[in-house]
Amino acid sequence: MPWRETDAMRERIEFVVVAMQGEARLSELCRRFGISRKTGYKWLRRYRSCGSLRGLEELSRRPHYSPGQTSEEVEARVVVLRQRFGWGGRKLALCLAKEGIILGAATVDRIIQRRGLVGPETPGRGATQRFERAGPNELWQMDFKGEYRVRGQQWCFPLTVLDDHSRYLVGLYPLASTQATPVKRCLIECFDRYGLPEAMLLDHGVPWWSVTNGHGLTHLSVFLLKQDIRLIYGAIAHPQTRGKIERLHRTLNRSLLGRGLPDDWPGFRHALSVFRQEYNDIRPHHALAMAVPADRYRPSSRPYRPNPPEWDYHGDGVLIRLNTQGCLDYHHHRYFVCEALAKEPVFCKEFDDKLLVTYRTMNIREIHLATGRTIPMVRPAHPPATLSPMS
């Protein structure tokens, strides 16, 4: 089976685990996975060099040395002029040329963006390429649109659920908080009406990501996994990963402000209902060749199951149920796995004096049996340090 782009990390892990178990010759194993022996040796070398399956993660393609990179002194001058005038790349390039500094307008714009100096009235350049899933319900995006003040010292957090292919606004709900319980109720309503998506794209925020359990899973994300929905987490500090829903939020905010921001709950419910109907059925969408999202959307054939069946795991391994704290008892030792998976069965596969813990389709933890060290298989990256955006 050839490498599949969306599951590349999972394929690498499976290849290395089987290879380290010594169940097959390497040449035979490479044929089974549809890769060359050179690729197989590369993944084994990366694993052995790191001593962990984390060594199989995609490496940065950024060159170690960039001879054409703009010097720190020139970048500092761009920052000074940007903070003084607030101009974009085209005007600043002319200003720099008068000082004997020759830079293209695009280069100046990249410096402005890299230094975090893009103000609210000077957005960055639009994407040169657009990516979308081939059909409806292959991917939904979900997020909150900030917060709006409601009469009585309360806040409204609009929850948005968007189909990636059609831009159809599957759900738009005014919520009083970002807690998991009301979000789950809204999702069940979406699932009952439109069926289940194959995957959902989320950010590293509550209530679908946790920074306290060492992995990120929450009770809400486990609920989604039980419905056989694959979870995809966008990169931190890269909102373009979720560009469609970010664009939706700008349109929503402009509509709410333009019509007069509601100040009570009935007003918000009515305003969001009107916006959703117009967005799906009336407003032409440039990325859809001026069609409306409703023209391209159709419900999913996958029904919501209130009581999903147990997952059927394949391959060599053992099924173990975690305790009430999300810990695993294995060979008279106890290892922490994930508190959101408390009392859930996980699949454990031993290899190379390590244990790979999997829940349904997601690899959760790598446990080093000799030292007791545990490594989460999914964790967010840290955002780069940037200057404060211009006010």
C-alpha cells in the first residue's frame, strides 16, 4: 500500500513498529508498504537516531543557510519605517531606495508579516492557491468567532461549523461560553440534520484541545473520535491553515456590525439565523464561481450513532482498559496515558522495549518500558516570537 499523504506519520509508525518486531525481512516489508528500500532504511535510521517514534515526524524543509536572506540591519530599518509611516511594501520600497537599500515590494511585505506588523487596516496578501476537499463532508472546520457583549454583563460566543468543500455553514449557534457541554449539544444537532463528516479541522483551543493532560484530547474530542471522525489540528500561529473559517468570521463580523450589533440573546439568535440563511442560499461566493454554498452541499450518508460500537482493532497487540485517572497498568507498572480517556479501552503494541498506545485511529502515547518515560504522539508547536502588531 503506497504512502497516503494524510496518514503519512501513521504509516511510518506502523512500518517501524513491524520492522523492529522482526516479523518480516526488510525488503518484503518495503514491498508490503509500497515504498523503496532506501525510504525504509531512512525511516529506521531516523527512528534509531532519535530513539523515539517522534523522530519520524516531517522535518522542516527550510535551508540551513540562505545566501539571499535580508540582513538584520535592513530588516530593522524596514521595521522603523513601517512603525513610523504604517505603509505597505510598495511605498516602503521606494523610501528605502532613496537610502540606497534596494528591496522588492514583496520582500518588504514579507518582512512586515514576519515581524508581526500587519495592522487591522493592512492585511497580508491573499493566498495564491486555494485548497479544498473534493466533496462535501470530507472535512468540516469548527471554531468560535471571538465574543460579543450581551446585556447583563454576559458574552456571546458564536460557534461556527463550516463544510470545507462547499463553504456551507452547517451550524451557527450563539453560546454563552466555550464549555464542552453546549458545544456537544450543537454538534449532535448538526449530526442529526446533516450526518457525520469524515474529519474535522480544529485549533488548539477549548473545548476540543487541552493543555493539561499531556496530549491534548478532551472529553469532547473523544466524543468525536467515537463517531469515527478523524481530528486534524491546525498549526499554531498559522491561521491560514483554517483560512475558510477565518474568512467566514470576517464576513460574519462585518454583517453584525453593519446591521447594528444585537445587545440581547433574542437579537443574537435572530441575527445569526438571518446571516446563516443568506450566507448559504443567497450570497454568491467568489471561490465557488459565484454560486452559493447550498448549490454544492449535500448531507452526509454517515448517520450519527448515539451509542457507537466498540472499535475493532487489528494486528498483534493487547486491549487494555485505562483506570479512572487515565493511567495504564502494564506488566506491574502504571503509566499515565490521557485523562480524557479514563476507563476507555486502548490498544497496546510492544516493540523495541517500547509500547505504542493507540485509541481507535489515533496514536496516543509512546512508553519507554525500561525508563518509564512517556511521550505524547500529538502536541502543539509553540508560536514564533514576533513584535506586537501595530494598533
